Amino acid sequence: MYDFEEAKVKEFLKRTGAKRAALQVPAGLAPHLPEIMRPFDQLGVEVVIMAGSCYGACDLADEAAKKLGSDVLVHYGHADMGLESVLPTLFVEARIEKSPIESLELALPELRFKRVGLVATVQHVGHLEEAANFLELHGIQTLVGGPSTRTRYPGQVLGCDVGCAKTVAPMVEGFIYIGTGEFHPLGVALVTGKKVVAVNPVSVSFKIFMPQQDEFIKERKAMVARAALGKTFGVIVSTKKGQSRFNLASKIVDLLRREGKRTYLLAVDDISPEVMKNFGFDALVLVACPRIPVDDAERFESPVLTPFEVLVMLGKLPIEPYRMDEINKEDMG
């Protein structure tokens, strides 16, 4: 199902003269390790598998790999977002070869658009032109927004960046998302205020996401209300290269302290509910991967807020229209 670009990997290993290669493989690709290893085995290159997190191109293990004596880093499953690396680094995007057309055919009765924006994760972004041709045959015009600061391709969305959707939102009636999972299409719907039809080529299915996510807003309101009762707050910033929003975290710490909250700044690589439990904070603010407060909040004993929700809690902004957390360059530091 995945294209692991063996020829490209071999060329990279030969060109760099690598003797030891560090591999980063996300959890979803780990079962394919024998296939991934093939070009390394064929060239006799020693492999060190960096078995920690691999959440995105923001989560680059180059420094740890260098400490282990690796000559190069090969990072699977994500597209290069332009972060500096201390090692020669190759990104293998592991694109999914399966066409989205079957899923689009199923969703056609729900595609009541004259003009639609197309978005996808990097695994499916190569099928956007195919999808556009199919839709235009059925009388639906398509638009694809250009890449933004954290994405490499037109139409590519990340959990922390839906810039390509925002740029075309005023010109379309809705969006079609090609990919798996619910976080990305939910983000596109909330950020753009437009209906999103998410088609999944892997399961051959589709799901509709409306901008008025009443149940989601209700859950986030409850989370904010719980946090508002707290006196001690932990503001968590990530040490991962592409997530280290220290500038924003410092501002939130200062803001909460001015409001009379005992607030502490924590720097973490992997954000673990077990570790956070040890501190006993009444509430947490995640200034790291935007996905954690939405997808993983139930794993934490304390309420978990996004930076936007802190402003809601303090009465500085209304919760609607809801703002998904996105990583901006000015927040880094």
C-alpha cells in the first residue's frame, strides 16, 4: 500500500557513504519494518531504529541519532518542513498508492458543491489532481491552496497547519479532505467555517464534518470550565524542534500569573499523562502539538487546554467561533 521509495533511499545512502543510518518510523508504519529495511540490508548499512516518538516532521531525532554515531537520518511518513538537521536527512513520505476515486464515488450524493477546495495529508496529496479531474467530470470545480510555512505541497494539511485551506476558503462552498483520521478534517471545518467531506481511500468510506461542531464545542466548554476552578497550572512546551513554542508559552505563563494562578513552565519531549500526574497540577496548557488537547485529553486526569482556550477561560475571547490551535513562526523561540 505504501511507496517506501527504495531507489531513492539507496541513492541517498550511496551518496552520503553512510555506514550507520538512524531510522525514524511512525507507529502506523512500524509493522512494515521488514520492507523498510530492505535497501539498508542490501547495501550492508547498519541501522539504528529511533524507537521514540515520530509524530511528524516537527519531531526530528537528528541530535539523538548523531550521539549514537549515526552518519545519516532517514525519516519515514512525513514531508520535510524545512527544519535544520545536524545530520544529512532524507524524508520518505510513504505515500499511499490507493486511488481515492472509489471513495469519492460513494460520497458523490453529498457533494452538493459547485466549487470545492481539495486538501489531503502528505500520504494522499499525490492523488489531488486525479480527484480534481474526477470531480470536474461531475460538474464540480476545484481549487487547491498553495503550501504554507510548514507544508511542502499544494493542498497539504497538517494537524498544526491548514493554511492551504484558509487561502481558498472565501472562494469555495466546502472542502473535500482525502486521508485517514478525523483531526485534520475537523480542523479544516472549524478554521474555515465550511462543510468538509472526508473521504478515506483506505477504508473506502466517507464522513461529513460541519463547521458547527456542537458536541465538540460542548466538550471544550466543559474542559475550560473545569480548568477555571484550578489554582495551579502547568504550561507545557515541547523540546521537539518543530514544536518548541517557547515565546508563546512564556506569554501564557505571564498571563496566568497576572490573573493570580500559580503557574509553572515545563519543557518536555514526550508528553506523558503519567509524568504530568506526578506534579498534581489543577490544569494543564499544551503549547506543543495541537493534536494532544483534542485527541488525547481523556488520558489526563487534569483538564487540558489549548492556548486559545486559556483566553476563553480568562474571559478575553468567546469560545465561538472556535479557533483550532496552529503553530506559527512567531510563537517559536
